[in-house]
Amino acid sequence: MTTKNFFCFLAAFMLLFSCNEKSETTKPSFLIGSWERINDETGKTTIENWKSDFTGIGYTLKDTDTVFKEILNIVKKNDTLFLKVEGVNENPTLFKITSQTDTSFVAKNPTHDFPTKINYWLENEQLKAHVSNNEFGIEFVFKKVY
């Protein structure tokens, strides 16, 4: 085999195997931090805290009482990302992340009653979320606390 043929073979080999590499599923790093809801009902404070390991907690206080709490987690199963929500229903609920950019994602679970769709996005240094089903939706606007 000549040197020219060897390099052509090597280049073809590398091209073939580079095409078979799976792209790494990237978790939504824009969530990381502590976020306080700025469009909350009067007398309530809602916080979402997301750690760098993509575990989070969301809770709502009315005065000093916790009136709502959920455990959040971005999990990967078979190269697919899911938003896992615990503490709201008897069993954890998985929402499949169906679309994603560097600053947003949409997660869906059409078998869940409410919500069936959760959309998170970063806009003007605010974290926004919209939870909905076919009948109605709720908008969340958060400012970063740290």
C-alpha cells in the first residue's frame, strides 16, 4: 500500500466512524441558580433552586408556611432527557423534553392531567415558565436571586 493510499484509507476510516458518534445530550444549564417568582399572588413567595447537578426544589410560602413543594430533576434515560417532578402527586411524573435550545426547553407528558406541557425559557435575564394543558395555563416569571 502506498503512502497516498494509506492516507486516503485513514481519512475514509475516520470520516466513517466520526459520522457514527452520538451527539451528547446537553442538560439545560440556564436553570442553575436560585430564582424568585416576581408575578406571584400577593402574600406568597415562590422560589425555585436549581443545583449544578440538575436537581432542584420549588416551593411557595404564604407568610412563613410552606403551601406548596416539589422536587425537580433533569434525568437522562436512553439518551433522552426528562423533567422529573416529585412531591406533587403520589408517584413521580416524567415530562419528556421534546425540544431544547441553549436557553429554553419544552417538556411534555400527554397522559398527565395538569400540566401536560411545561415550557422553560430565559428572556431578558428572567427565567420564565409556562405550565399548561389543553384547557388553561399558568405563567411564571422569576428573577435570579443568586
